[in-house]
Amino acid sequence: MKTAIRSKRSIGVTALALLAGAIAMLLVAGPGPQAAKASSHREAPLIATDPTADNTDLYAFVSPDRPDTVTVVANYIPFEEPAGGPNFFNFDPSALYTIHIDNNGDGRDDVAYN
């Protein structure tokens, strides 16, 4: 009889320890990575007053026609739908559009496109 009681207690203690360990792991690891979302478009107060400097998206991918190169596409000036043309904003000649690319993972740009 005592053996059966001890077994139930040890099972309860083990289950409680496993539960506490799982909760601790969740607290340390966090909920994990979240799904990527689209970039923001003019929600920041200062950029709303300067739409020609507002960068929206940046795409980088291996070029389909030359696998030894990377294609980089940058979008600026959000909320321009095809139906809104032909009066689209132009690039601002007084704005500096720069894309910094790090080729070796040292956190410093190896190439900069202006």
C-alpha cells in the first residue's frame, strides 16, 4: 500500500517538475520567431511629411539569369497605386538614397549604392 502511494506521489512530483521545466523554457526562449509582415508605409510622424524619402520595401535575391549575382530592388514613396497615375511622386534630387550591403557578415558595408 505504501509503495502505491509513493508511486503516485513520485508521478505527481515528476509531472510537476516537467511542467515547471516547460514553463521555464517558454519564459527563457520566448514565443519564438514571428511571421514576417509587410513593411511599414508612412506611419511614422516625421516621414509622413517627406514621402519622397520614405523607403517601403527592399528585395534581394539570386538573379535568375546569372546565379553568381544578386539582384537588389528598392521601393520608395508608398501608396502609389496604378490607378493614381500619371501624377506619381518623383525621386527627390535633394534626398540621399543609399543601400548598404554587407558581403561578409562583419556588420560593415562592403558595397554602398547611392
